[in-house]
Amino acid sequence: MKVLSALVFIGCVCVLPVMAFDGKSLVSSSTYKQLEKQGQIHKTYYNKKNVKLTLVPNTNLAKQNAAYWSSAEEPVMVVENLYLLPKSTLGKADSSKTNIEYASKVIRSVSAMTGLEYYSNSKKKWDVLYKEVYSIKGPKDRTRIADDTAGNADGKILYCMQDDSSFGKINYRLEYHQTQEEVSACFANTTPLYVGPIKAVSEGNLRISLDIIDCGESFMVYMLVQAKFPVMPLMEDTMNESLSARLDAIYRWFTQQF
């Protein structure tokens, strides 16, 4: 009887469902309806004071990412993207991959971004976004190392270099957090960004957040970019196109890894 009871218990444990959020409870009803209809929502704010983020899902990690901006000065540009991504559209909808554990490995495989393409509105064509991407030893040390995809991502601090087609080589600090139902990554530049000879973004003034939430049959993906740079017409157009295009490209890259 003891053996039989143990087998029954093990069987019950094996079929326990993976924990997931109810997507409808994470955002307003109007936002969720729009997500169901369109699949995505984008909002951009330029040179506005006291910007109130309106697309942040109601989870601890998403709210933590929304507060990632650390400068005393407000960002000049803020872009929010929110997606509802059906798992059935990801690769072969393999359940061994459409989960937070696998998503965590994907967003730490930064070298896989090498050759990532984006649509350039200025050139009116698809172009390479990142000529090369790889993990590095530290914030200023570009010694190439292997991507760290082992185990749980929670609390990991990693670094990478992106050879950006518009801004040149940029180093980033990557901060990861992970729970059973959610995984997030926050990027902060540790070297400046230049637009031609102009120093556009100082160290720490570009922050990109990616949050992936398991909602059962779908992932909810929240992306946020915040940047401070000189307020001038030329810079506005360049940064608006560049930052928005990068969020879209990173999202597409994520979806293609399944």
C-alpha cells in the first residue's frame, strides 16, 4: 500500500500544470482587447515631463523593469511596446520550448543576435542591425566569452558588446531576473553612443527592458526603452527611428528562436 500510495503521489506531481498568469488580469480590459485584436500596442513619448507608463503588466518583474531608469534627469525619449504572442505561432509549438525556462536561455544567447536585421525607414529597405554581438568579460573589457545560458537567470549580471550599424560598438550591462512564470532582462549602456561625431547618449543613459510572462497559451511580452540625448530635430528623428526599430527587431529575434 505504501508503494502504491507513493506511485499515485508521484503521478499527481508529474501532471501538475506549469504555473502561468491570467493575461486578462495583468492589463486593463481595453488594453487586453486591443492586444487580442492587434497582437501588439506601441506608444512613444518625446521630450515630455513626468511620463506615465501605461502598458506595464501587473507583475513584480514588469514593474521592476519600469523603474529601471536610475538617472536623476528624466529620459528624453520613452518607447513602450506590449505584445500578446500565441505559443502556437512559435516554431513547431514544442511545449519543451514554449516555457519560461527556455525563454530564459534565449534571451541570454546574445551572440545569436549577430546578423539580426531590421527595416530601415531612412533607407527604405531591410538592413543588418547588429554586425556582431557577443558576451564580454566586463563593462569595459571586450574580451569575448561564451554566452551564459546555464541554470536559472535570476540575479545574473552579464555583459555584451553590440556592433550597431548606426551607433558603432557599444557595451551593455545585462541584469536578469527570473521566476517560474516570468523572466526579464535589463540592458544599460556602459559606453557612449555616437551619431557621427556627436556624442548622442552618455554612459548609462540608454536602458532597454524586456519582460516575458507566461500566460498559459500565450506569452505576454513587454518592452521598454528609455534614453536621454540632446534635444534637437535631427537627433529626434534619428533616435526615434533607431530605438523603435531596435525594439521591433529584438522582439522578432526572440520569436524566431523557437
